Amino acid sequence: MTYCGKDHCKECPRRKECGGCEACKGRPFGGSCVAERNPDFAELKRRLIAEINALGIDRLFIDDLNLLPGAYIDLEYPLDNGSSVRFLNEKDIYLGNQIETEGCERCLGVAANERFILVCEYGCAGSEPELLYKRR
């Protein structure tokens, strides 16, 4: 039994650390899970997919969002003043996806929850990330 109705936990490389939804009661790694916080998780996903696709960002189209640990998708974005910033909580689970385009060496990445949408572009293994959009 999972909060979102799907067994995403079996695909998670860190499942042994938290034990999955049942063991951690929807609080993986001491953080929180977007699926556990939203009683109508399917509607949240549908709404976020529509909002993301409506942004009008070149090469950005998604048909699904996956549950992803913040620790795997939290990139460090450089600022003009030479410092850098992270926007995600590494202990939380977000909805996200990676968009690869044939002939393009850079990927688009999406991370979202009920409070924000973040879209970025990055190179191999998350190198040289560039924030394209952040809302909410």
C-alpha cells in the first residue's frame, strides 16, 4: 500500500534507507512526500502537467511526472554574485521529469510540488545548470 496508489518505491535506489511508504508513513528520509500530503494526488499531477506544458518553454513537453527524491534532483544554481543556491529540500520527495532532446546535449529538468514549479536546463550529470523558470 502506498499513498499515491503506485509502487514508485520499488524503483527508488534509496528504498532500503527509508523502507518505503509503509515503513516511513509517508515521511521518507525524515522529509515529506508530495504524494502523502495530497489526498487527490492524481489530480495534482494532472494539474501540474497541464501548467508545465502551458509555460511555452521551447522543447518542454511532458506527459508524466515521477516521484523523485530531492537529493537526486537538487542542483546548485550559480548566481551573478559568484555564490550559488539550491531550491529543493534533499529530504523531500518531489514530482519531476527529465526531457532529453535528440541532437541537443543539454536536458531540461522539471521539479514540482503543490507550492512551486521549477524548470531548468543542464548538461551531462547535472553540470552547468541554468534556472529557466520558478513560480509560486
